[in-house]
Amino acid sequence: MRHQRVLSLILPLMLGAGLVDAGGVSGTQGPVPEVQLLVGLAVSYLCFRWYRADSDARGYRRSRWLSVGVVAFTAGALPYYLARSRAAGERGRALGAYAAYLALAAMAAWVGIATRIALG
């Protein structure tokens, strides 16, 4: 699976998580911890898949600790990886794209929440 396709799977996942979180399951109100855990694991897995594909495509040698960091601390480890794996002229662009993607993922979750609230 191409690493751009892996990223495209995260957005619908976040949208669905927002839908479920806003209304809960079976008529309950509020977030559902089980769903949050499953979404967190799925997003970590997808981010790791992207990281592996991207590092393979760039010929970047992954360390064991960075791989663990990408799974356990995705939001902090991926910017570190991007800064280390890109040339000096590409770092800012890669970090900016990462920040934009985080904002897009958050917006997808917010759209899910707003949709669920609007539908009642």
C-alpha cells in the first residue's frame, strides 16, 4: 500500500470517531472509551505503516527506538523523523505539511461531532 493511501485512511477514521464520540453507542451520551482506544490503536498503526513506507522509499535507516516512538508518541516522534529524514531545504515543507495534516484530521473529527449533534 502506498504511503499516501495510508494517510487517506486516517481521515475517514477520524470522521467516524467523531460521529461515535458525539453521541456514544446505544444512545449513551459522551465519549466511548472502547471506541477511543480502538481509534487510537488504528491511527497509531496507520501512522507506523506510513513511517515505514516513507523511510523505505527514502532509504532512511529506522532505529528501534524511533519505531517505538512512532507507535507510542506519534505526534512527537513523526516531526522528529521528518526533521531527521529530510534535507535541509525540505524540512520546513515537510513539517508544515505534517501540521496541516494534523489540522485536517482534527477537522474531520470535528465534522463528525457536528454532524452527529445536528442529526440528534
